[in-house]
Amino acid sequence: MSDTASTATGHRKRDKPQLSCNACRKRKRVRCDRLHPCSNCASRGLGSTCTFAAISSPTNMPPSHGHSIPVQHRVESARPGPTNSMQTRINQLENLVIELMNQNNTPGMRTGLQNQGSDARSDARCQPTPLSSETEFEYPVAPSPSDHGSINTRLARPTYVSSSHWAAIFDSITELRNHFVQEDIEHGASTVLPSSTVPKPQILYGAWTSETPHAIISSLPPRTTVDRLISRYFNVLDIAPGVVHSTQFLREYENFWMAPQDAPIMWVGLLFAMMCLSAQLQQASLPAHDSRPSSSRASQQDSIAIYREKTIQCLQLGHYTMGGTHALETLILYFLGECFNLKDMEIGIWILSGTILQIAIHMGYHRDAKNFPSITPFAGEMRRRVWAMIVQLDFSISAQLGLPTLIKASQTDTAEPRNLYDTDFDEDSSALPESRPETEVTPTLYVLAKLRLISIGLRVTNVASESRTRSYSDVLELDRQLREARDALPSSLKWIDLGTSLNVSSQTILQRIWLEVTIQQLTIVLHKKFLGVSGLQKDFKTSRAACLNAAVKILELQRLVDDETQPDGLLYQSRWRVSSAFSNDFLLATSILCYCLQNRPEGTISNFDESVSVGLDQIRALLETSKSIWSRQCAESKEAHKAVAALRYVLGHSGADVDSGYTVAERQPLPMPTAALSYFPDLTSDYNFAGFDFGSSDTTRWTAFASDELGEENWSRGAGFQQMDMSLKLEAFDRVVPNSIPSRCLS
């Protein structure tokens, strides 16, 4: 017996102990840290599938599938050895904390679970939870650090963005976050050229010399120059529609030239603000290779600076914080001038928007004029227009910076403005006319469409970012309302494709695109929490599909806008409007697809799932195209800089390189007919992402995001025709990638 045993032992090959998890063994150039789940699986959203081979002797070995490592053992294993870096230690402790949070905080069903034992609760969490009209349940999603937002402490001044911001999504990809940290260590300061040495807005930072009203008025250029600037403001610029009543202003304008010294100083500030915006438009409309002498360009830039300075001086002389006639209108136009062609959003802009809001509330703009008989019908309607603009500014700037909105819907009852031309009413009107049909395009129609989307957008962002857990039925109800809002858009503002827009102006095309992007962005905000839900939760497949479809459509529109703003494109004349207005939503869609690519199910090669019509090739092509677009903006925009760095990392280090054996050449965008995509993009097709299944990602979740609501308008020509615009040249705040990405991101 002993001989037999010894013989068997002598001939049996000794097994080499497997220290890595099964998934890390298949990955190339990846070192497993032997935690459970290991950080590699956790960062890919595959924590539940991280398993180790069963070993006969369990001493000092990872557990087999179905068993857990005691917390005490994991804490000890996370203690650093002599070669462990500080970042590795942080990652190990982070994974441990996330696992403990998941164990302690995973919610069960609202009813029927609280009285059951711990085993029953555990079993219930592991089983699919069917949706039904009788059962309302909370998200089966445990919170993760990204659910609380993201704080960038790598900068001298720590900055926060909510979990609804694209920066938080990038930050939820552990490997990408570590890559950014390493880039920051290795490459020093950013190569982005600063737009100015003084932060914006200047009214908060500038030490302006006091001027008399007479000196300010004397600085006006000849009337012929002012006439051209004011004409361009109303007929070409079309910015802030309705904030300034054209008929009233032009009457006051004529009176001003007859007695300039009698004009209120705040009205003079309004005049300078309009001149500043008009001059900025003139400068932005010049071709990229301007043939004018440098002295002429410098003179125009000096004029813009003078107009802005005089606007600020008028605001200060008029004690703008106390409100009064023309105060809000002047502040809004000054605000837009500071944001015009702004490459990267600055926190001072958000602070200024808060100041404008506080002044408006102090003046009662948040309460509808019908409640106050002393307010005339004309003044009441103008107050509604101004308040609508302030609501849009608050929503837009907050979304771009990843910060909470300041307006509380429960504290305001101001009605939406009516669909009227300026010629339909004036100061002498005893009553307002009925609103025109929405088939008739007036200056305020686009404002109304955006305002209605914002009302739903505020509810979406609240549900998506609240600290308390909402029922999934709330999410589905908001999704229904969002689809209804899209269907209810005026027919002149509905986007189908460019082929149906060939007979309309570039402003109208941008209006349609912007509203469509906003709807898709809000869809992402509402559903993206469920991208990380365990694959066992089949009931959330609808949310995952909606989120991915929306991200794909947004990047299709990014490609379309980029194509058509080239010199021979349909949007070339309006290219100044889109230099940064869409950036926040494009970045959000980019971050979603990066997250999906980085955390796709292990073992998939060409498609995420057999039932999905858009797979890795198409998504990689969209991201490659997006990287090319962002690369052209790297020198001027930190946000573009960060986007390129993130895309380079994800496209170069996502699992696709390993699993499918792509070469560098094969990772280039797929060939596609540019003309066909530009003019007849198939943006209404159903990409059927319902089969997309990411498995579990308990370690990488984020809440929701609030979108940007600013866009462009165009109104029909005719009697009383005027053109204005809500275009804010705004971009997202400096977040995810530190200000140190090397110049190689431009390649």
C-alpha cells in the first residue's frame, strides 16, 4: 500500500500554485493584487466574476469561487511591502472600503425584506427582481464613492463636481484616474495656452477706476459705428431673445442721441453691453486666416475691452446689486459677453449667475406678475422673459460645472412667456394678446421649447443625484415624460436628420440639433446609474440600452456638427455658436462610451452581445472620431486636453486590444462616406443595446448628471422681424485630467 502511494507520488507532476485570479491569468501585462475581488476586475465592473482556482491547501491562498476572504486577512494583505507604491496602497484600501460599503448598504425591496433573516435578504439580493405594477422597489445598487461626486485634490485649489458630471464618470474608471495621477507626476504644467491672466468675470476681479457718467458717454464711438453694432445685435447676433424689447429700446435709443446726458446710467450700460456682444460677433465671424493687418485686429480687440469696461463702470455707478430698471438686462448681456467664445468654464461665471439670480429674487422676478396689480401687462411679460433667461443660465452653468442648480422650483410660480413678437405689445398695452400658435416661429418660441425641457431636466437631475434612493418606477415615469416632451416640441424645432433641414437657416438647424442633444443628454442622466447594475438584474436592460443609445446619438451629432462647420459646410456661417456650446454634452457622451468600453464583459470580442447591432468596432470608430475633434482644440481648451488624454488611454488600454488582437492601424476609425453621414445620418434608428450586459460593477457607480440648456435661435422674417440668440459660449469646468497632459495628446 505504501509502495503504491509512493509510486503514485513519484510520478505525479507537482501543480504550480495559481496566485492570480482566473481573469488576470488571461490578461496580458496585468498583475493581480490577489484581493477578492482584485482591483483589475473591480475597475472593469467584473467584481462578481473574479474567481480563483481551487487549491488543495488553502493556507495563504485566495478563496475559490463562492467564498470570501475574511476582512482581517484582506486588511493584512493590503499592508504594503517594501516595493508597494503609495498609489497601490490607496487602491487596495479603496477596493476594501467599497466592498464593505456594498456588503452593508445594498438595499433590498421596500417591502417584504425587513422582517426576514439575513440569509433571506442575501438570497433576495442575488435574484433578479421582476418589474410589475404591483411591486415598487428601490435600485438594487449599492452606493460607491462616485455617487457622492468627485473632488480633485491634485490641484492647489480643490474642486468638486457632482456625480452627474462627465468628470466624475471618468474618475469612476480606476485605471484612468490612476493614469491621470501618473501623468500629473511625470509631465508638470499644462500646455494649454491661458486665455487671459485675470479670471472671469472681470466685474468680480477688476479694480476699475471710477468714471463720471459724462466721461463714459463721451467714450462712445461715432453714431454710425454704434448704429452698425446695434443693427448687428438685433438682426444677426440674435442673442438673449426677448430680454431687450426691440421696439422700446429703439425708441429710447433715438431719445438718447437727442439728449445723451439725460439717459439713466444703467441704460447706458445696457447700450455698451449690446455693443460689446456685437463687436465680439464681428470678430468671431472672421475667417480663420484673417488677411487684415494685425493693427486692425488689435484695434477691434481694444474696442471690445473698452465696451466691456464701460459696461462694468455703468453697473457700478448704478449700484447694480440694488436692482432697478435695466439692471438685470444689463447684467445678463454682460454675463453673455464674458461667456462669449469661452473655451473653459470658470467658477467665477457660476458665482456671477448666482448674483444675477439673487438680484432677480430680490426684485420679485420669481413670482408671476399677475399676483401684483401694480405691474403693467407689458412689464409683467418682460419680467417673464427675463426670468426664463435666468432659469436657463442657472441650469446651464450648474450643469457644465457639475454643481447644484440654485433655483428651487417649489419657490417660484412665474409663468412662461407668451409666443409673441415684440410688435404685438408695448408699454401702452392695456392687456396682452393671446399667445400665437406654436406653428408660428417667433423670437420666444425656442425659449419656450428649452424652458419646457429644463422643467423636466430639473426633475431628472434631482432624482438622479438625490442622496435618498428613489423607486425605479420614478425613473420610468420621468423617462415617459421626457419622451412626451420630445414629441411635444414645435414641428419647426424637431430634429430628424439633416436631409430634412436643407431648406432652413443654419440657426434653425442648430436649434434642432441642440434640443435633440439636450433630450439625449437628459436620457443619459436619468439612466446611467444602471450601466453598472449586475447582469442578474435583467429588468434594468431598458435603462442600459437607453443610456448607450443616447450616448451614440450624441457622438453622431458631434461628428455631424464638426463636418458641417467646415468652410464648405451648411453650418459654417454659424460656426462661432458651436465652438463650445455643445462641449459639455459631447464630453458626457464620450465618458459614457469610455466607461462602457473599459468595463465591457470579459471575453467579448466584436460585439458586446449577439443581439446588439452596434459593437466594439462602431463604438471605437465614434471615439476615434471624437478624439480627432477634441485634438484640434487641445491648444486652447483644458477640457479638450483632458478628453484627448482619456480617449488615448481608453482606446489604447481597453480590453479590446488584448481580446481581439487589434493592431494600431486597425484601431483607426472605420471608413465611412462623409457626405452621406453628414447629410443623411441615421440618427433615428434603434441601436438595440438591450442585450448589452456589463455584469456586476459594484465598485464603479455614479449617479446622474445635469445638462446644458443653452442653444441658438432663428425666427421667421416678416413684419417686426428680429433675430436674437441664447448662445452661451460655455464649456465644462477644469476637472478630470490635471493641467499637465503632455503635448503628445495632439497627435
